[in-house]
Amino acid sequence: MTVMSVPILSFLIYFPLLGAVILLFANRRNAQFIKVFTLVISLIEFAVSIPLFFKFDDAAKTMQFVEKADWFPEWGISYFLGIDGISLLLVLLTTFLTVICVLCSWKAIEDKVKEYYITFLFLETAMIGTLCALDLVLFYVFWELMLIPMYLLIGVWGGPRRIYAAIKFFLFTMAGSVLMLVAILTLYFFYYNSTGVYTFNVLELYKASVPIAKQYWLFGAFALSFAIKVPMFPVHTWLPDAHTEAPTAGSVILAGVLLKMGTYGFIRFAIPLFPAAAIDAIPLMSILAVIGIVYGAIVSMMQPDLKRLIAFSSVSHLGYVMLGIFAFNMQGVQGGIYQMLNHGISTGGLFLIVGMIYERRHTRMISDFGGLSKVMPIFATFFMIITLSSVALPGTNGFVGEFLILMGAFKNNVVYGTLATTGVILGAVYMLWMFQRVMFGVVTKEENRNLKDLGGREILILTCMVFFIILMGVYPKMFFKKMDTSVTEYLAFVKQKSAQARVLEGNTVPAKMAREVANTNMTR
Amino acid sequence: MISASEFGWIMPEIMLAGWGLLLLIIGGLTRGPVASKTCGVLSVIGSVCAMYFTVNLWGGNQEVFNQLYTIDNFGTFFKGLFIAILILVSVVSLRYADREEIGSGEYYALLMFGVLGMMVMTSSHHFVTIFIGLEVMSLSIYVLCGLLRGNLSSVEAALKYFLLGAFATAFLLYGMAMIYGSTGLMDVADLKKFFLTKQPFSATMFVIGLGFLIVGFGFKIASVPFHMWTPDVYQGAPTSITAYMATGVKAAAFGALIRVFFTAFVPFQFGWSEIIWVLAVLTMCIGNITALVQRDIKRMLAYSSIAHAGYILVAFITGDRTLASSMLYYLMAYSFMNIGAFTVVIVLQKKGDNNSDLDSYAGLGARHPFIALCMSIFLLSLAGVPPLAGFMGKFYVFSTAVKAQYYWLAIIGFLNSVVAAYYYLRVMMYMYFRDTIGEPGTADKAPGYGLVMLICIWALLHMGIFPKTFLLIAQKAVGIFS
């Protein structure tokens, strides 16, 4: 048996589920055992996922670690898993953040501990499944499956308005995804009518030449579903509520992984399946992304609640990702993907920080703090580093991502690039202002005078985060190397395919695009 | 000529009829809790035997009794489904009927006669046999609804169902008569041949007849605007009977409807599909939107069952005969999730007290984690969340619509399932997110309930994750139309 034939992705998907099933039978009074057990499961999961990174063949243009089995062949539904350079990094991010989340829930969750960790492991299964699935039905199954544990996490362990937030989250995402399902089915029957084969295999469906008019509808349905998840302006309104009410670990995983499912969905499904429509949608998507960047930043500035502030900053950051993806050039897309990882680390880190301070003070209002840096020096250091990474200081991961995205955006369209750049300034304003109000100055509140500084577990968690912030900031090549081939392939495919669609329809290919297609073909 | 060998083909029906009579006699001779238990156990044994005979019929294809009765895979599929429902309801009743003191011989005998009627209804393409089956089924259920004699709402349910049901049956019969009047035929298979030779056929009387058929069947499947009886009857009837009605009657009516329309009336699909398009959209929307504001779980499930009829109608509209299997699959999934959900309702009831207000579910997750988990699975399946059977069912039904290019219908259907998710999740929200309100009643724990819930969960997971076996069975069943 060669290494490649070990079903490593299936293992990654079902191992947490197995852990959750075992936990079902655990004694609920033995909370310590449940925590340690979950931690061990998530650590094993993380350890198993690391070899993916090193065994991954950078140069290969196809999907790797592929597993394929018939599920329901009469309908063309298969159990088809595989990852490329784009999903590889997200899978790693997921397994990493799960470990962090288990650790950070250690003391924060005291109620219904058993159910909490079961839900969490279940969520991990669904997330990794979504990232690895290459069959549309399989993808949809995992995609919907993610909703239930997240709904429970917010609704059971959340803050005071948790019920409202949980239901809003569920209904928003579900409304988007059912439209996607109609689009999936339409595409499926279209493919059948033109080729006589029933398949939900994405790689096969990429080859379908959908008429442009139809592409608009289908892309619209997919894009709406993913845009809600991202979330893009104006369908972002569920996010601040969900983030604010979710428990710390829920926020971390929501920001770190769940939002990325939206942007990932664009790269894996919406754009390559309907490239011509996607390219025509550049102005719309870019404008919405820019609005998201600026609007998110401005609204953030005015938030009195720390968590809400970070939630709106997510809208802004994800706007960058979308702008990069819709720049359709190497820098933009790579920057977008990189920013997806960055956002997972930095914003995840910020949520951890807020969670830690909340555990001590049971408030998240900025006005309740002030001068904490003198009381909690270690905390202040970590907080500073993570804040700087969020505002994209050179040397941190955020800089690399944002810089590439802006470069890509400028190459594509100077106006979008310029507008987006204002977001960088605004970002620095709201983050640093927040930091100043919370950490500097004199201690104004008596309660804050005797706050305990970070303990060992907390230092460990934040050190892991800071490690990646620095690593990704100073040595990005390590990560870019993994996605170079995939992104090149992806871009070439999208451009060629959309040009082809236009030629088929008798439309003229814009001269600029024709040049680009020729260029990419030559470089290949 | 009727030969003795023809009786071999109707062994399940003979079994149920004979066994029902036997139970009636036993019930007449003895009374009390012991008799109730005995009848219950006997009824389970009898239905398992009937299941055995039904399974043996699979693959058989035979016209018996001068073409008045048909044995084919389509009928056998439905027979199997009805008997499965009968077994599950009987097992639930072992305890429930005993608790409510309705579990005499008649109760189980009527359950069997009801299923007998359903089986007759779906196994014939002759109007008269279909009608007789419908009446046998309906009369049994009218009585069953009113079995809680001391309970006003139960009596109300019975009377309401009887009056409206009789009215609807009259419509159905009138429709059949009109079709007979305009064509001279009572047999759907003959009608099919008739239309093949007489294309295009149009007569006012025939069109009216067709409309009346839709009204008659529409009543039994509880589609809007013939649904007004559903919430009251479902709420008032003994809960085991509600489960039985919500699944069995609906499946039987759909079985007969599909057989009649897909055999004979496909040439007129453009005519009736437009009517049913409107019915389906109304059924989905009104069912779901009204369910949103219900605070009583039984009533909510009643409205949700209306909405589910709408989903099935979506596939019906397309008239796609090879994909009619989607409706069969959906009915199967629907039966298991509803019986499961009603079983949970039964478990949480007390004698003489419906106890199905939403508030009594608050904090259930903490009090009875297992029951809450089961209920969550049933609700999520009803909401159509993968990987449960409800998702696969919806996926299949709506893919039929997309294939036939009814895009708007599919979109309306899917959006409706989002609306539906809200009220299903609300129950989950009460169970897990809220603290117990007031003095909670104890759960009525009995092994029978647990068994039924586990069977339903197993079926939902199996049908959802490995749908292949079930889909192939459903596809074989609709093979008769191609």
C-alpha cells in the first residue's frame, strides 16, 4: 500500500465524528476526562493533517489525495474527495484552530460540557468535509451539516441575545443555500442534456459549456449563497449578531473557518463553473467588496462592544478577500487566499483575546476598560502583536495578504484599488484607537486594578497564534509555494473558459482578455 | 371467472381482514388491561405476518377478479409501507392505548381494517375498487378519531372529519361518475387505451369529472384549500391515530392519485398540472406560514403535514412517470419522520392531557437528553437537513421539478423549506436553549416507544446516507407506468 492510497482525507473527516460518538457514552460528570479526550482527538487530527502539507506535491496540477467511490452511480453521485493547494491550507487552518478552540474553551464552558465538545467535534467533521468534497451533492451535504452545530453553539452557549442570533444565522445561510441547490440541479440536468451523462463531479461539470445567459442565473444563485456566508455587504447583517452572541470558541471558528467557506466556495465552485458570468460580475462584486471594506471599517470604529467591533472588522477584511478574488490576477487571488488564512489567525486571535478579558471581567464594553497594560503586561504584549497583524503591519502576516490584494486590485482597476486602500487607513484607525482605549492611559475602573495576568494555558494558545503571525509574515514563500500551481491553473482555466464561452456565443472577446489568455497559455 | 388460486394473490388483505375479525371477537369477550395487552401483541403479530405475505408478493404482476384487482409492484410497495406504519403504530399503542384506556379489541381491529382499506385503494385501477378501499379506510378512521370518548376535542375531531370526509368522498364519487358518463369506462387502464385512440379528447363533463377527482383526493391528502379539517382532527384525535392518519391516509391517497393520474390522464397533463401547480404552491405556503404561529406541537405537525403534501405535489405536477419514484421515496421518508415525531409527543403526554404546548418542551434537552436527541433528529429530517432522509426526499422531489424546468416551483419549494426550518428549529430551541418552565410532567417511558423511535431513526439515517436501496425499490414500483 502506498502512502497515497491511505484514505487520509476520509480519516480527517470521520475521526472527529468517531470521537464525538465515543463522547456520547462518556460520563457527563467527569468533565476533566471529556476535555482531555477532546483535546487528544483534536491534537491527533492536527498531527495527521500536518503530513498533508509536506507530502503535497507543489507542482501537480491535479487534485491530490483523491478518494473516489460510487455512492449512487445511477444519479452520478459519488463520494469524491480531493484537495489542491487552495483547500490544503484551509484544511490545515481548520485542524489547527480546532485545537486552539478546545483549549480556549477549557474554563469558559462549564455548562453542558459534554454536549459542547460533541458539538464541536461534529462541526470539525462537517468543516473538513466541506473543504474536501469534490462532488456537489457531497459538498452540499457537508455544507448544510455545518449549520446545525454552529446553530447549537450559538444558541446553547451564547450570550443574552443568543436565540435571536442563532435563528438569524440559520435562516440567512439556509435561504442562500437552497437557491444554490436549485442551481446545482439545473446545472446537473443541463450537463445531462448536453452530454448524456449524469454527474455531480465538479471536475467534470467544469467542462460544461453553459450558455452565458444561463450562467448569469446560475452564478447569481451560487454567488448569493456564498456571499451570505462570506458575508458581503449587504447580506452581512447576521454576522455581527452571530459573532457577538457566540461563545469565544464559536466566534473563533466562525471567523476562522466558516466565513472562509464562502470565499472558498467562490474559488472552487461559483467562478470556475460559470467563468463568463463571473468575469462579467467583476464590477458588481468589486464594488460590493469595496463598500464592505469601507463600511465595515467605519462601522467598526463606532462600536462600543469589543466583539462587535471585531465582527465588523471581519466584514472589512473579507471585503479584501473578495476584492482579491475578483481581481482575477495572480497577485489578487493569491493575496485573497492568503488573507483568508490571515484573517483566520488574526481575527481568531482577537476573539481569543476578547474571550480572555471577558472571562475576567464579564464585560466587553470598551468603556469598562482602560490602562490594562499596566495591570496585565503579558496580555498587553500579545494583544499588541495580534492587533498589529490585524492592521497589516509589515512583518506580520496581514501585510503580505493585504499588499498583494491591493496590488492585484490596482492592476485590475485603479479606482477599486484606491478606494480599498482607504480601508487600510481606517483599519489602523479603529484597531489602534480601540487598543488605546482598552490598554493605555490610567486605570479608571477599580475592578480592573487587580486583574490577573495570563495563565500558562492562555500563553500557550496565544503563542501558537503569534508564531503563525510571524511565520506567515516573514516567510510567506512556504505557503505560496503550495498554492502557486493551483492558482495558476485556476486562473488560466477561468480565463480560457470564459473566452471560449464568448466565442461560442459569437461575441467578440475583449482585446485585453484575449491578450491575457494568450499570455497565460504561453507561460504554461 | 374467479379461480381459487386468485386468492393467493390477496393473502395480505385476507390476513388483515381475518385477523381484525378475530381481534373483534376477542375484544368482545374480554375487557381490561390484560385483554388490551393481548390484543396489542396479537395485532403486532398479525401485521408482521401480513408483512411477510406482502414481501412475497414483490415482483408479482397479476390481474385478479376480472381485472377489478391488481397485484403489481406499485401496489405492493404501498402495501409494505402501510403495514410498516401499522406495525409501528401498533407497537406504540401497546402502551399508549393502554394508558388512554382505548386499547380494546376494536381499536386494533379498526387499525387493521383501515390499513386493509388503504391496501385495496392502491391496488386497483378500477374506480369502484378504489372507492370501496377509500370508504373502508375512512370509516375505520372516523371511528378511531373519536375513541377518546370523554374528551370533547376528540369527539369534535371525529364528527368534523366524518362530515367533511363524507362530503369529499361524494365529490370523488361524483367525479368518477362524470368520467364514466363521458367515456363509458370505469377502469383507468381502459381509459388510457381510450385516450390513445381518441386523441384529442375533450368533453365538458369529463373536465368537470377530473376536477372533482382532484377535489376528492385533495381532501384526503390535505392540500390547500381542502385542508381545513386537518389541524382540528390531528389535534383532537388520539395521538397514535394522528400518526397513523398523517402517514397512512396521506400515502394511500397519494398512491391512488398517482395511479389514476399517471396511468390514464397523462395526455391531459397540461390541463391539470396548471391547477395542481397553484394547489401545490398554496399548500406549501399556507401550510408553512400557518405552522409558524402554532404553539401546540400536534397542531404544528398537522400544518407541517399539509406543507409536506405540497412538496410531494411538486413532483406530481411534472407528470414525469419515471421520476414518480421521488414521491414514493418521499412518502416513505415522511412516514418515518412523522411517526417518530408523534411518538415523542406521545411519550411526553399524560393520561387525558395532550401536554403538547411548546412550553412543555422547554428544557427537555436537560431533563431527557435521549428523547430530545430523537426529537431533534426527526425535526431536522422534517426540515430537510442532510444527511437525513428528509433531505434526500426533498432533493429528489425538487430535482424532478428542475428537470421538467419548473424552476420557480423548485425555488418556491426550497424557500418554503427555509420557512419550515424556522418552526422546526423553534422546537429544538425550546428543548435545548430554554430552561424548564413550571412543573414538568414525567416522561412515559416504555420499551415500545424506544423501539419505534430507534427504528425510525435508523430508517431516516439509512435512507439519507445510503438512499440507493430504497430508491431502486421505489423505481421498480413506478415501473408500471413506463
